[in-house]
Amino acid sequence: MADQQSYLPPPLRDDDDRAAHVPPPAAPGKFQAIGIMLVVSGSVNLAMMVFWAVYTLLLGLATFGIGLLLCVVPLMMAVTGALELTEGIRHLRGRAGVRPPKAVAILEICAIISCSVWSMVCGILILVFVEDPEVKAHYDRLR
């Protein structure tokens, strides 16, 4: 046992990618909060969309089709939820090319039309967090 040598990895060369790799700076807390709020709000909107779709169909049957005028509500919630989820997942990855989700935040505020108070609150918070100087600097680093 004494003659066994311990394994040593080969030294890094200058042309090796690992030698030049510098870990990216940690994302600020507000940046991560934006991604979490987007994912949670998207999940809530998609769950509420199912409820509103069933409600609209039942109301449409009960009112001989007049209640189907509310079909805009589940459609808007589906679009908002899908955009929030995709933008939130992309945001949580933190890779290069992530843009501030201002358009999605404005759409969340407009979701108050479909009685989604949670989305409106998240949209306002996201717009406030995006304007923070530390978060703006992190977006500039990711570009």
C-alpha cells in the first residue's frame, strides 16, 4: 500500500477552456425574486384558467350560449400564464440574453380584467424590481 501513488489530475494548459473559466457573479436577490414570481404567477394563472374554462362552459350551457361571452377570460389567463412560465423559467436559468420582462409585467397588470389580483401585484413588483440599479447592472452583465 505504501508504494501506491495517489492520482493527480494533469495540469491545466493555457489553451484549456477550464483554465480561463471564471464563475459568473451571483444573481442579486431581486433578480431571482422576479423569476420566482413569474413562475408562481404563471402556475396560478394556468390553474385558474382551468376553473374559468369549466365555469364558462357551464354558464354557457345554463344560459343557452350567452354565458360563452366570458370565454375571453380563460383565453387571456392561458396566454398570460404561458408567457409567465416561459419567461420565468428562462429567467431562473440566468443565461446570457435574458431581457427584463417588462412586457410580461405589463400584461400581468392588465390581467386584473380576468380577476387575477395576484398577477397584478406580481406585475407591479416586477416593474419595481427591474428598475433597481443592482438588477439593471446584472441584466447588463448578462447581455
